[in-house]
Amino acid sequence: MAQIKKTKMIGNIERSHHAGKSHFPSIIQPKESISGDMTISEVVTHYPETMPVFMQHGMTCFGCPMALMETVAQGAEAHGMDAEDLVEALNKAIKKKKKIKVIK
């Protein structure tokens, strides 16, 4: 396993240098699927194809300052929705886009 050479703070994000390569934490790198604990901003930033899903559920909050701190689950609850249903719809949107890429 590679040794950590040094750690540097960039804003509030720790950046580690392993064998000359930078590795950012998973909050910056997109995850394979969307979960309820991800912020709305994180989801929309990594998966812009989810914006219509949020809008179909009456959530246009991805443009508001709360989207930076509010998770998908919190947003769903605030809008009277089932968080699991919203997460499922968001994951369907990103899977649909992935299938389109494969067809090309």
C-alpha cells in the first residue's frame, strides 16, 4: 500500500498525495449511485441529468443556497415525499444516461 507523502488542506477538503498522485475524497468524485445522504448540490453537480427528476417532484431547490447543505433525504422530507422513492427515481435517471452512452 502506498505511503502518504503529505496532506494539504484545500478549503475544508483534505487532499492527500500518494506516490505523486492527488486523491480527492469521495465527496468530490461521483459515486456509482445516488444515496439519500448526498447533498442536493452534489447530486446535481455530478449528475445534471437529475434536474428534471427534482423538478418533476416539485423540488426546484437545486439552485438555492440550502442545496449546498441539505441532503436528498432531507429535501424529500421537507417536500412531503418518501426519500427512498426520490432516490430510486434519481438513480433511474443516471442509469438511463449510462445506457445511452453504451449504445453509442
